[in-house]
Amino acid sequence: MKEDIPRNGKTLSRKEMLERHRRREYEDTGKELNEFSRRALAGLQYHSEEEALESTLARLDRRLGAAPGRPFRLRHILSMAAAAALLLAAGYFLFLRPPSNEALFAQHFDYLPSAVDTEGVDRNLPSAYSENASPRARAMRAYETGDHQRARKLMEEHLSENERDAEARLYLGIVLLGEGETEPAISNLEAALPNLPKPAYLRPASWYLGLAYLKNGQPEEARERFLQLRDGKDRYAKGARAVLKKL
């Protein structure tokens, strides 16, 4: 492999690569680069816009064991790729980039709007946490106002005495998921799913369980949930199809 880069023509430097990518100049119009550098330059057009090129190159440095501050070595990168043509055919940078489950989760997670009967508590009361309301009602009022930490505390208090309340457990699972408590979220969502009091909860519960699996690094379990949701026109079908394309 000593002759993997022809001697004639110059090698594209890291600085030039970044500058040409910024200007969207992917052709060696001056015919000054060697063959591999020309192919690498052309391949930059396939770089994903979801990540800055500088970040991609830094990640490649780390993958190849480069020391901090060490110059970018195009020869090394192309040798590791085994074929510079991969840059043109499939997009070398996209090929190296693993799917980001965290990014998919962050893109699709949002709190489910409350559909819980809060036992007739007057919603015009000045305090959302009236002494007359039950922990369950106060939990859902806290959830509705975005006070998820208080909602969690009150839901856990309620469920300690009403463990079969699958509706409250579903919302607790969603709160835990939003707070990054992934494994407890999965436990609560799995427990709630077969006991939901309303058929309308089935698809959202499956959706949040799929997201929880995704965030927890269980892509196959997540895929199974999203496959069950992909048919239809509701938000869960559309979301499931979007996630499946990237899994």
C-alpha cells in the first residue's frame, strides 16, 4: 500500500477540506490534487448536514487513535476505508456515523397531554394543589402545569396505595422517561400497558414504551413497538415510520 496515494499532485489538507466544504466546492477544477484527494473532495458532498464536518473529523481522529492536536492524515483515513470510491458511492461519513438513539429519542419525545379525570376538582381554584384534592388529582394538575417533579412525587404517593391504577402508572412512566429515569420508566410502562382503562391509551402507551427502549439502548425492542404502530394516520403512526427509517 505504499503507493496508495500517487506522488503527482498535492494532498488535500484538513484546513483546505473544511474551507472547500464550507464553500461547497467539491471539484478539483485547478487539477492540482492527487487522485485520492480528488475523490475525497468529491465525497464531501455526501456528508450529513446533521453534524459539522469539523466534528466528524474530530470523531474520526478519536476512532483512529490520533493524539489531540495531531494533524488530520487523509492517507490514513482512506487506507482504513479500504477504498476511496466509498466516498463517492455511499458517503463515507454517513457510513461511519452510527445511528444515534439519543438523538432519535430527543427528536420525538414530548409529554402526553393529560386525559385523566381529576375527580371534579374546580380548575379555577387559585391553587393547583388544593388540600381538598386527592394525591392523584393533584399529581395530574401538576403534570398539566409542567411541574413534573411534583407530579412524580404525588403519583408515586398515590400508587403506593393504589398500585393497580394503570392510568396513573402510564403517566408516571412518561414523567420518569422525561426525567431520564429510563429503566424505572420501562418498568412502569410495561406494567401499565396490559391494564389500561381506556382503549385510546394503547397506542400512546406503546409509543412511549418504544421511546423508552430506544433511549435505553434496546433498538430491537423499540423496533417491535414501532412496527406495531406504523400503520395509520395518527401522530404515532407518522412518528413510528420516521423512527423506523433511522433505526
